[in-house]
Amino acid sequence: MSDLNAKVTPVILAGGSGTRLWPLSRKSYPKQFVPLLGEQTLFRSVAQRLSGVGEGFAFGRPVVLTNAAFRFIVAEQLAEEGVDAEAIMIEPSVRNTAPAILAAALHLVAGDPEAVMLVAPSDQVVPDVEAFRAAVGRGLGAARAGDLVTFGIQPTRPETGYGYLQVVARPDGSGAPIKLARFVEKPDAERAAEMLTSGDHLWNAGIFLFAAKDLIAAFERHAPELLSTVGAAVEQAEADLGFLRLAAEPWGQAQDISIDYAIMERAENLSVVPYESGWSDLGGWDAVWSHAGPDAEGVTVSGGATAIDCRDTLLRSDSDGMELVGIGLDNIIAVAMNDAVLIADKSRSQDVKLAVEALKAKGAVQAENFPKDHRPWGWGERLLTAERFQVKRIMVQPGQSLSLQSHFHRSEHWIVVEGTAKVTVGDEVMLLNENQSVYVPAGAKHRMENPGRIPMVLIEVQTGTYLGEDDIVRYEDRYART
């Protein structure tokens, strides 16, 4: 295959659950799926960025690594971008980047021994798509020659939140690959300033380009135990509703380790492509503030937020009907949602994870979960919870349905407020239009469906002695959850 028609297969890592952008990013719905900047999510952005053609190559259909909880979100957001995945691989448990990337390499090489893969996280901002594709094109020759290529970002400040790459020579501005001297762990402020001045250190972007067979050879040499366990997980993988579910037992035996520690810090055939255009992993609210475009006073507002006499401040409201007002604030981050509010000094944005740890320690559900639960059929949002009753708003996508189910301890009242619902209660099937309702007694088999072409929304009032999500018996389910 010549470089004129080279194919590069994107491998998108989408299983993370970052905490540094809490409360907007939580374990149940992390930042890559949330519209942090504008209306497009970070995951949709990377799917769009890694499609189409570059100079001398074309992107193939992507392979996405994620977990079972996010698989339908991944499929939905790919469809919104018009991207057809080569495979959506489900990781049975969290095992860091080395097993995930190796699983993708083994999957690809089985179909194409000469496959070239570009590995990218799903939670980064890269505004200049063409500049990024040009950088991939510059690294392709080194990758096809057998190098493991990583991408280094030209640092603009003495950043302590990133790892660094030391290259053998200062980048000359051409963007041509340079040999990698060593990896450098996240430094303290003094060391970061020294590396910025030296000119031979780049931020580690966590983006990689290599032939799948060369990566597998590196695992054979440096981490053969991972090759054994991950190889078994791939060989025993099973198709599941259009996804590829890796085998749980061998996957669970795989070492929990990053690709940097497992391979990149041990290998010798390493090159770095310097990248000087815009880039961020949005690793904190200070980064969101910067990319959101502060005004002349350094203020950025979004949603129902208002700033009065503020400086260097981010105000963000992400809930309908929630008005957030800041007066006389300086260097402050304030993010309001309907179940949690964060207020922090902007210089402490990296410490937001401490808030998550504190909430987990006190058993607060807000540490990891949203009131809105995203499901394969749509979503459900808790509006009010009290003793013996709970109120939810439920949205069902066109053509989708919930499982045929029953509950032991609760009854439900459904009121349709948008669209049309096809409702099953016991042996009766009925159509409900807006402003119509139905009662579902405890113990009755029931199901709601959306037979229409627009989203269907209803209000559900649950009453009973126990309202937990585990009080459910499924009899039929198109998403194989019975």
C-alpha cells in the first residue's frame, strides 16, 4: 500500500469517568459525552475529526473502546455525526489504556495484518481539524517504518497537570517527527518552568500512531502477560446487539496499566510529532474558562448565568430554570446544576476531585450520579423524591420502547405531555395522546413505547413502600437486559 492511498483506522478511547469537571461530568455520564463548549460533545468532535481524508491518507471506520454503561450513548452520538463504526468494543471492567489499545490492535490485525491505527482519547479539544490531520500525515511515514509515534504539544505555559515528552532536539517548526529521549512525569511548578525554557520538552497528548503489528510486537517484548490475557479476551469476544463484548474472565485478569508504563517508556523505536496548534484535554474548569473565550474582563457565562462587576470568572448554569448570578467575583468558578453547585477559586480547579471524594465519603449520590439517567431508549430524570413517592420525567426516542416489566412494591401513574405513547398494562394495549394518563398497579406487567416520529415525554409518579431501581422484573427487553 502506498502512502497515496494509506488507510488509518481511528481507535477512540471513550470509557473514562473524569472527576475534575464535576458537577457537569460524573461517573455515570462523563465529560466526553457532555456539551462543554457549544452544542457538540467532545466525543462527537473526535469522531468528526478522525473521519474523512488527510494528506496522503484516509481515515477508516473507527474502533471505539467503552464500557457497557456508555455503549448506547456512543452508538447514538456516532449516528448523530453520521459515523459508522468498524467496531464498538465493550470493556467488561476498567483496565486503563494498555489493555484497551492492545485489544483494538489485535482486533484490527486479524482483519488486516498491515493495519495502521491512530489512538486518541475522546475528551480532548483540538480546534484546528486540518492542522491535526496534517500532523497525522507527517507521522505516518515513521509509523509505517516501524516506529511507535506519539504526539507532543508545544507547551505555552509551565503546566503541572500534564506529563511531558523530552525530545532529542528542539522542534524546528516543521512538525517533522523527532526521536523521543524520555517520558517525564507531571512536574512541580519549578521543574515545569525549567522545561518550558529548555525548549526540548512537549506536553504528552496521549495520542499515538503505529502499525498494529508493531504495537503487538512491543507487547510481546515488554508485556507478554498482557498479550496473553487481552488476547484471550479478544478471541472469546461475543457480538451483542451490534457491539463486541470482550470476554470478562480473561479481561479481568489483565493488568490495570497505562500504555505509557507498559510499552512507551520501555520501547526504543519511538518518535514524536510536535504539534503547535490549539489543544487541551479540558482537565479542569480553568481550561474550560480559557477555551470558552472570556470577555475583556476575563468573564465567561453560559446558560442562565449573569455576571455583575466580575473579573476572571466562569459562571455556568446547566439546568433549565436555574438562574446563577455573580456579583463582584474575582478568579472564581461557579457551576450550578439542579442537584449540585460548585464554587471554587479558579486557581484550585485541579482540586475539584477532592469535592467528589468528600461527597462519596458522606454517601451523597451527587458524587457520581445525575438526576437524569441516560438509557438506550432515551432518558429518565428524577424531579422530586420523598418518602413513599417519586416524580420522574421520561423521554422515549421515536421507535424505542422500555422493557416489559413489573414491580413488587410500587404503583405508577403515567401522564403523557408530549407525543404519543403506546402503553401495555396487563393484557390491555392502548394509545395515549398528550394530556391523557394511565394507572399501573403494583405487580402488573407493563411497558411504554413510542410509536411516533417525535420524542415522547411523560410524567411518571411512583407511589409505594419501596422506590429503588432494583425493584424491577423484566420479561422482554430489546436491549438484552432480562
